[in-house]
Amino acid sequence: MQNLEQSLQKADIGHLRIIAGFWGLELESNDFDSALKELCASLLDLEAVSETLDVLSADTRTALNALIESEGQIEWAIFARKYGDIREMGAGRRDRERPHLKPGSTSEALYYRGLLAKAFFDAEKGPQEFAYIPEDLLEIINEVVMDAPEPSRGKSEPLGRPATPVEKAFEMPAADFILDDATTYLAALRTGLTDQPVDPRLPALLTAANIIFRDVPQTEAVKKFLEAPRADALAMLYKAWYESTAFDELRLLPGIICEGEWKNQPQVTREFLVNLVNDIPQGKWWSLPAFIRAVKEKYPDYQRPAGDYDSWFIKRESDGQFLRGFAYWDTIDGALIKYLIQVLHLLGKVDMASPGEGKEATAFFHHSSSSEKKDEKGKIAISSNGRINISRYFSRAVRYQIARFCEWGGEKNDEYSYTVSARSLNHANKQGLKAEQLLAMLVKYTNGTVPPALVKALKRWDAQGAEARVENLIVLRVSRPEIMEEMRTSKAGKFLGELLSPTAVVVKGGATEKVMAALAELGLLAEVISDK
């Protein structure tokens, strides 16, 4: 920051006289440089500052306290939005209109008292304009404030308020399901069967943790992740998320589309918001809407460099309308806060609650670690028909390996269902996997209780492959073998496949109409029988 003399260097002597008047001073010098030194010497006095602060209105003192609590400076866009702008005017207009006597805003009232200045300073997001108290004046103001009675001092409080009974009525405890979803997703990536919908946060998290790269599982990283205790694996994902510059909550936010080459700073934004969440008392349900409103009031530009709401091209997915300007803060910036807290819930850091089941979350409960810590001691159950049910608390590494041999059957009641089939074994074989490897795993992790029928099927598969198949066929049946022979030697013969009997033959796919036409040319009218 600049000191008082530097801050007033671009003023004129008329402006210096206005400031002096508010401080009960009369400048003797008519030379600007001399008058400036005279004014600064008078203002930088403990008693003078104390007297000036005592006569400030409640509004101006509130604005000044906000600056004091922010170590003397606040981004100008944020400060002006809350306390008003300063009208730009030359010396002539100023002397005619005398804005210092009828300030248009709280900012103007402080400005004409020399307690507020604005300038561009370097910040993490680049050069930004700030409202500030000149640094030498700030030192004296801090002395006055520290010597003041306790009620006059600013007190930092967590943003928002505790949740009401309605807001926290239906609790949704944090869990570690993300680990199980990750296991399922990694197995699907490995087998190439990724047709099931997936939460976009999951691949983004696994990428941030270097467990996958361009949707390809990284063998050693996958092994380390799946073999880690559940608490350690969850901590691994949280650390990767918190430190990632690639995981971008804004671009994952449902309902909006980000376009163009503009860049935001997701890690800086994330760290700022997580720190605000960490300031909330642990062990207490907190109102989510009130927390978001408080951020909007105190830190509205938490992710926007210099309060810029126009250069980011963000449009609403439903109708393609571009959302530009502060008017859409709730739709973008407010929604991002809620989304980040949902990620914290996903990673086991906060519980959430709503007024009722299925309703939107309205409260959260911050704690330092996942409320659910269970060892991987679940069970595996195998049926003779090839159905395998695996508890979510069974070893994730083993479930991942078994899944590579099976077809996915879904999840229900904390159990993951898989089916061994000729199709899945064929697919596994193309990846260099043998049915005997699956059998060895099943024997090992069920203490040898694999149903005999499945043992026999897996052994015969490795020896013989598929020995039976079920398929849908279109079959041509005729009344006499002579007609079949005539058909097979006619031009329709190329549309006929495997002979099933002297009077039945398979019709090749898509050739039904051509076979019907050939029969008509032979003087035979056929009927098509469907099971629909």
C-alpha cells in the first residue's frame, strides 16, 4: 500500500483543503507540495485521528472497520458494491457541486476525509484496483482501535448462522461410497465396457490423483489405491482434489456451459472456500443458504479477478442464454459454493441435511474426517448359475480383478452383482485373462466353497471354449424335402444358411423378403410367423 503523502500526490490543493476542513485544520501554505506535507503531518497524529474517528457516522465507521479488519485494503469492486462508488469530477465541478457536503455514498464520505484512497496493486490474480487506508494512517488508526473499549473492536465470526431444525431435519451422513464407485469405474475402464452413466466428478478425481490418465488406468497407481485401507484411500482422493489445478468445479457445475479461452483459478478458489468452511465450528449444523448469502455479502468476488462478471463466457445449458453480470451471481458463484460443499460430502468431510428426503440440501455439518470407518471384511457369495455378489466392504482390489471376468449386474443394498458368462469370458480372454485365473481367485477368497457346477464350467471353458450358444434365428420351414432342395439350388440359395433338417433351414440376416420373393417365383406363398 501507499502512505498518505503518496496517496494524495495526484490531488489538487482544493482537495487538500476539503480534507483539512473535516479535521478542523486550516492550511497556511498555498503551495501544493508544502500544503501536502503540512496536512500529512497534522493528520498523522494519534489525538487527531481519535477525534476524527469519534465523529464518524455509523455507516462510515462500519465501512472503515471493514477495511481495518481486511488489513487496510479490499478489492475496489467489492468495496464499491457494498459502500458505493466515488463520482469522478474535476476541480471546477467539485468546487461548484461541493460533493463533500452531500456525499453520494459512504465511500465518498471517507474519501473526502482522507481516510480512503484507491489504486492498483499487484495481487495473486494480477493487478487489481483496491480501496485502502494509507499505510501510515492505518498504523495510527489501529492504535486508536486497540485502545478503544472492547465493543468498538471488530470481531471476526464464522460466515452465516447455525441451521434451523427444519433445515437439518433429514440428515445425509458423509460416507466413502466414492471408493466403491471408483472400483467399479476402474474395472469398466480396464475392460472397455464403459456404457454405464458416471458422475463426472469421479473421472476428474481419479485424473487429479494420477490414477487414470486420459481415461486409461495407470497400473501401479490403481494397485496402490485399491490396496490402501479405506481411510487412506479417501485421504488420497481428498489431497489430490484439494491440491489440483486441473479439477475445475466451475466447468463441472451442472446446468451451465463454459465457452471460450478465458481461465479461472480453481485451486485458489477451492482453497479460499475450504478455509471459510474450516472456520465454521465443528460439531454444529450450519445453514447452507445463510453461508452462501454471507459469502455473497462479504466476498462476492471470491473467484472473479477484479470483480469481472463480463469476460467469462458462461451460458445456461437449458436455453443457451449467456449469464453475464453480477445479476447471475446466485446461478454461478452461489451454485459453485454449494457444489464444492457437495464434493466435500462426497469425500467424507461434511454431512449434509435437508428439510425432507429427496429435497435440496439446506444444511451441512463439518467434521475433520469421514464419519464411517469400516475395515474391508465383507463377504463374497457365489451361485451355481455364475452369479457373484460381493459386499462393498470386501477387498476392493479383489473385486476389481473379479469384475474383469464378469458382466456388471448393478449395486443393491451395499452389494455389487456380477455374472460369469461366455461373453464376459471371451472378452477377458481378449485381454489375456484365463478362466482358470478367475477360478483360482474364487477358490482363494471363498475358502474353496465355489459351487461345483461353476468349477466344472470354468475348467471346460479353458479346455473347450463355448460348447453351447443361444441365439435368435429366422427359420424357413417347408412342407416337403423336394421344395427345400429346389430352394437351395435356386438363386435364393445364397440367402440360406445352416440346414437344420430336410425341411428347415436358417435364413441369413436381412434376407427374409428376398427369400419370400424367390418362393413366390416358384409358385409358393409363404406366411411369416412372429412371436411378438
